[in-house]
Amino acid sequence: MKKITVRKDSYYDSVFLMLATHELKKTKGIREAVVAMATPMNLDLLVGLGFAEAQLSLARPNDLLIALDAETGEAADQAVSAALAIINRKKDPAAGVAAGLAHTGSFASALKVLPEANLALISLPGLHAPRAARKALERGLHVMLFSDNVPLDDEINLKRLAVSKGLLLMGPDCGTAIINGNPICFANVVRRGPVGIVAASGTGLQEVSCLIDRFGSGVSQAIGTGSRDLKDARVAGMTTLLALEAFKHDQGTKVLVVVSKPPVPEIAAQVIAALKTAGKPAVAFFLGLACERQDDGNLAFASSLEETALLACAFASGARDASAARVRIADRVVDMTAIRTRALQEAKLLLPGQKYVRGLYTGGTLCDEALFILHGTLGDVQSNIHVDPAFVPIDPRVSEGNVVSDLGDDYFTIGKPHPMIDPGVRIDRILKDGQDKETAVILLDLVLGYGSHPDPAGACLEAIGQAKAAAKKRGGHLIVVASVTGTPADPQGLSAQASRLEGAGVIVMPSNYRAALLALEIIRAVRAGATVKK
Amino acid sequence: MNFEPVSKLFLGNLSVVNLGLESFARNLSGAGLPVVQVDWKPPAGGDSKVLAALDAIALSSKVDIDKANDAAVSRVLAAKPTVVGIGLARDVVPGMRKNLILHAGPPVTWQMMCGPMRGAVMGGLLYEGLAKDAGEAARLAASGEIDFEPCHHHASVGPMAGVITSGMPVWILENKAFGNRAFCTLNEGLGKVLRYGAYSEEVLVRLRWMRDELAPVLAGALGLHGPMDMKTIIAQILQMGDDGHNRNRAGTSIIIRELAPYIVLLDEPRERLSKALAFMNANDHFFLNLSMPSAKCSLDPAMGIEGSSMIVTMARNGTEFGIRVSGLGERWFTGPAGMVEGLYLPGFSAADAARDIGDSVITETAGIGGFAMAAAPAIVKFVGGSPQDSLDITRRMYEICITENDAYQIPALNFRGTPTGIDVRKVVETGILPAINTGIAHKEPGIGMVGAGLVKPPENVFFDAIVAFAQRYV
């Protein structure tokens, strides 16, 4: 049967029409096909092919003709649709986009280019971030909100919206997450495994995930919550509790880990209840509340980031409850005798008067952990992030006495990149503290992974060398203790970074916890009179 | 607690939209993840009042804006602009009268008119025989006896100064889908011409010749040819390297091809016919005065649709840039006309340039011109230099438009339809201003075109429109 379809006043380029004709002719059930403009020449052609002249006589040159000789009416109808599909080519929003990272001018068009998008990563200024986050949530995307300075009320409203839609709002002020093995923002390339982490802190999450990797296990997902999630009663752990609920049902997650500063009591109770009812072993580390809580069944309370990782790995390797997990890690916990012996060896190299520790940190939670360890015993450690104002130095740029500084704190970063990216501020402090004859130990963290400086060890080697030389010139010895948060798969390479430090005479400890302990024991040894008179 | 979406995230493939630090996107993209980077700007230019209006509009349930916009833009897509004839303005343009001068852009008084527009008004008065010399023309213009009204208020458009007087011949376009008409003068060519404010005897002689010889020839040929479908012609010229605003070479050629067979049939002296053809051939922008009223009559049926935030008019009078929004009636939102960034003809520089002027931005409003920049690589030198720049310009315009044209397509974008129907909400949300191709007039009357390039509209017109829209519909 012959069928003619006319579309009035539709201009199409002839190449398109030839393409459509070509495609239709190959279609099953189509004996003859012409897709063309109704020019007199084409009309003649069609008449020659046996199409009815009467039907063609009304067509004008600006009209599109689809002329078909088909075996069935159905085949003809299908062919007409196919022809129109070919000439009205599917709109391709990516057409003309240059190769490489795709750019768009708006969130809405980004979703046209990437309709399957499921995560919005937002690092806009804090003033604008909530609006963007809300739009992303409304469109059904999970959100990682890197931005800081987001008002508390906005956080509460966004998290309510997110929870009502079952979406994760990671943040605000969330710098680290690992989703499906992908490190996001500041995060490490960690082996995948059974441990699901929820963490209120970026470097805390980085340290725990890297140590889990080092201890032979891996991470299923690592969710950042933002620092206020558990600390503020109104935020009420909305992100933490949603993440735990998802972990509870996640086949890939066998062990739960929560890392946070101490939650407000009523939220702590909810989080603990969630962990206990998850039906999976869990480890909680509430930094600052060490040992105040007793293990409970298969919920273990850790007292350091390192112990958090160890316990998680013990559970991952089959420990049924907390006491079994503690038995499994017994031979891996810190050997204080060895640390004290090493501390004494080092202290003996110091001059009398070299008596203080100077912690120069880029990672906030790593700094917190060191401060907690050092201040807890020494009782006089100052820090710009100390909770007790009596121990906050008047000028955070100057070290007096025992000091542990968080150089990533707002005080140091206003108008500047974070020291994990730009080591400049720490280099200055290493040189300055190296010049101070009262400095006994410089304590450092090095955070590897995506987002961080490409060579954090290399960046401070020269300053460490100069500081050590200055101490030597005075007849003393400067002890530098560091730990490296990273994995072998990180772009910077864990062992390469560690060996560069060791080559410069830095004592590299296997965790921040141990680095802080060694620094502590050196100061204690000094106080006990270990230094030699020269 | 509903955790299913999180479970889905854990089980699915991560796919990321990044707003902010590009390094985060590059890390993920480098790892092989699908990532799109949003080139974000503070919405509403960071103005909290405008942003509040934008958000209030988004939350308002008083009217279905998207539906209204679909209705508005559907009318633009359904339009069938057709050239049906040539007539004298006083006979065909609604409301035209002897003491009325139509001009480009939003309303403007003689006192506020820029140099080129004043020159064109004076030329118009001389052409009409209402004044004997320039001095008398200026005095008459300032006397209050002459009325000045925008072309747009009379279903008309005019390039540059856009002056239309009652005795000028105009193209008559009819939108066959809706029956409305639009009018535009015949293009005079380049150099010393009225639309650039020239009013010397040479200009007036040409205008009279256009009225007395050119217009009758074209009208006669058109009568033999029959109505000329502009939609298919514009669709073709976009595939021939024109944008329909700054480049009209293909369009002009097609008009000549369409009319030539009929021109030669006219019972007129051969010299007269030859002169008409030669005149069109010598003026690459002859087609502009057809693409403009085509756009105008396509857009007019989309005016006044309740709840629509689509822009139906953009126009400049050399002093101000103005827009009108479908759902906000006849109201103009105006701001200072910008300076054009572009290239200058030999002997001229930016110091000679007048502010942005003319109704020709009606082409962009209808989805061609600057919005179809990717179709016109030959004029990329006006806008940055590389074909990639022109692709980028068109691609950016998709961000602020309601739809893609079903007739006007761009080969270099895989025959994607041109971005059509500017949504004022999207302009304010993204901070992306409409890209406008345009010519540059000399700031002194009578010198003419000094260059061409790209001009940015003042952003306050879009902000003001959003605030008004919120007042009307929230």
C-alpha cells in the first residue's frame, strides 16, 4: 500500500532527508520510501514512482513529504514515526560541549546533561550554599555541603528537608566522605570493605579510614555529617541517624563506626540506641569522653582514633562482641614500655631548658586528639582550639610553653587556603619554633589523599632541616615526631611520604595517637630530669 | 525512617553535580566518574530583595508559571511569519498619523534622545516635508507638536534609530497562524543612512527613491510571487551561516533569488529593475528588515499571557534598554543602554560609539540573532574570534530559555534547535544575560555604522521585572 504524509511548512536540510530516506528503505516491510521537500522535481519523481498525483497536487515546496510503499498500514505508520524521529533528531543537551569536564551555567541544566546525578557537591560561599543545597534536595539529590559559615537554622531546615525525603545532607562544613569507594573532597583512597563510618569530623574520618585500610580491612561507605550534627540538640543527629539506618540495611556494611566529639546527652542516647539495635557490631569514638562509657555487648567504645580502627577491624574479622574484639586487638594496642624507652632515648639528646612540645597541626580532629592526650597528662597545654578559655593563647601565632595549634582553624585561614593545601603557615611555625631554645619536640600531622597538597612531606623538609640545624648549633637537638594519614593508594603514596620524613630525621609514628603519646612521654621524661648536662 | 534513597546511592553509580571548587570535580572526573561542573554565579547578582522575589515566585502556587510559559513559547513556535506586501506606513501601520514619529526601543522624549536618534527624527521630519532644514526640524521636534512613540506600540520594529514616519514604505508581515501583522521599513544600506541618524540630502534622496521606485518594484514582484514564508527562509539561512541579526548575507541572497524571477516580469524600465536588484545586492543587511518583523509578529501573540515570565520584547532607544514580560502586560522595564563590545570599521574606535540602540534585538527575543551565534561562524570575529566562542554563546543561552526551536536549527550543534523564549526567572537565577549581536552607531548623528559586536543588557531590567512579577503573582 502507498501512503503519503504531508507536513506543511517544514523546512529540513536535504542531507537530513536523504538520511531519513536511506534509513526507511532499509526498514522491514517498506518497499519504497521518499522523504523530501515537495519541490516540483520531487513531485514528478513521486508520480513516476506511482504515487497518486491528486494527493501530491496540494503540496507546496515548503512542505515535507513522507511517501511510503509499505506492506502493511502498520509498517507505514511506524515508518512515518521513524522518519520524523530521524529528521527531528533527539535533542542532545551535550552537543557542542568541549571534551573534558562538562560545564553548565546552572544547576537545572547540569541535571539535563546528567539526569542520573545523585550527589550535589556544594562548596559555594556560606551565604549562598543553603539555597543551592535546598534546590538539590528538592530535585532528589543527596548533598555534600563543604561550605562552612552556614547558619544553624539553615542546617536544621535543610536536614529536616533531607530526612523527609530520605536524602543524605552531609555537612555543612563537611570536607570528607567516601561513597562507593570514591574519595570526595578531602579523602583517601581506601580499600573497600565491611566497615561503614559516620563521622562528624573530616580528618578524624581520614585517620580512621586509613588505619582500617592499614590494618587489613576496608570501608563500605564513609559519611561526613558536619561538626554540629551530634553537638547541637536541634540538629539532633539527623544525618548520623539516617546514615546509621541505611548502614543497618546495607548488605555491604557489616560493622558500624561513629566518630564525633561528645554528643549532647539526649542525642548520644539516640545514637547509642541506634547502634545497639542495628544488629551489627559497632564502635563509637566520642573524642574527649574516653573510657567514660562501658562496652555494651557488640558496641565498643574506643578511646582513640587508632583504637576505633583496630576495634572495627576486629569486628570485621569476626569478633562477636566487644570483649572478643578487645582480645583480638590485645597484641596490637600501644606498647607503652616501648614508647617510654624511645622517649627516654630521645630526651637524653636534649639540652636542659628544652622542655616544651609544639604541635603544629593541619587536621582539626588530629589536633584535638593530640591535645586531649597531652593536656590530659601535662595539664598545661595551650591551644587555639582548647575548650577551656584559660588555655587559649592570647596570640595563637606565638608559642609559649606547651602548645598544640590547629593551623586549619579560622584564625589562620581567613583569606588563605587551608594548610592541608598550602603548607606555608606551618612552614613558618616550624622555623619559628625551631628557633625557640625551649622547644623540645615538634609534633606534626601529614594528611594525604585527594584534596591535600601533592607533597606535604617535601613541602616541610627544608624547614625541618633548618629547625634541626638551629637546635644543633645551640648544642641541642630538636625532636620532630610525625604521623602520616594516608594509604599506599593515595596519590602522594604513604611510604614515599614517610620515608622522605625519616630521611630528614623525623620520627614517623604509625598513627597520630602514637605520635602524640611519644611526644607526651618525651616531655614527661624531660620533667623527670632525663636531659643531660653538657 | 525512609532510608531507601540512601540505599540506592550505596548500590548505584555515583554521579555528581559540582557547585563551587572545580578541583573537587576534576578529582572525581579524573577517577572516571560522571561529573558536571556548574559555573555558578550569585543568583540575582547577590541582591537579597530580588532573590527573595525569585524564591517567593518559586514557592507561589497562585499561578502555574511553567504552564503559562509553555503556552507562550508554543505560540512563538507555532507562528508562521509571512511577507504579504509593502505599503505606506500611514495606510497600514495601526495608529499612524502625520505628526507621529515611531522610534526604536522603549518610550523616550526628544530631550532624552541620543544623537543618532535625534538625527533620524530630524531626517524623518525633512522627509515628510514638515521642516525645511535641520534647524527647523530640531525646533519642531522639541516643540511638542510631534508625538514620539515606540515602534513596538504600533506592531512595528525598526533597526537602530528605528524611525518610521507616515510616508515611509514598510514591509507587511502577517503571522498566518494567528492573523496578527508586523511592520518594518525597508533597509537603506550602510554608510550615511537615516537609521544611523544621517539626514543629509543624499539620505533624503535615497529615501524618496525607495518610496517611489524600490517599494513599487518589490511590491509588484511580491504580488506575482505570492506571500513569502519567512519561517522556512530563516530556517535555511541559519544553515547558511547567518544569524538573522548581525549577518544577513544568506538571507539577502535568498530574497533576491525569490524575487528576481518576478522582478524581471514587471512592466517597468529595465534600468529601474536593475537598480532595485543592485541595491539589494549591495546591502548585506537588506534581509534584517525582514527577519526583525518576522520575529516581531512571531512574538506578539505571546504577549499578555497570564502568569508567563517569558520575555516578549527587548529593545533599545540609544538611551535606555527595555524589556517587556508576557505576564506583566505592556509595562517596560528599563535600564541604561550599554556600550557595545566589538570591532570597529577602519578609522573608528570605541570613543566614537553610541550606546546600544535599535529594535533589532527582537531577533534574539525570538531565538535567533545572538542566540543562534553558533550558526554564524563567519562573524565570530565580532565576539571573541574562535568558532568555539560562538558555540559557547549559543550554548549559554539554552540556560535561560524555555525551549529549543523546532524550525530553527544549528548544524554545528548537531542540528539542535536554537534557544527560544527567554525566561526572566532563569536570567535572574543564573546571572546569564541574553547575548545580543548588534551593529554600533556613531554617537554623532549622520556618520553611520562604525562597527559591530556583542552587547550586554543592563541586569537591573531583569531584576526589576522579577520584583514586579512577584508583586503581581505571589
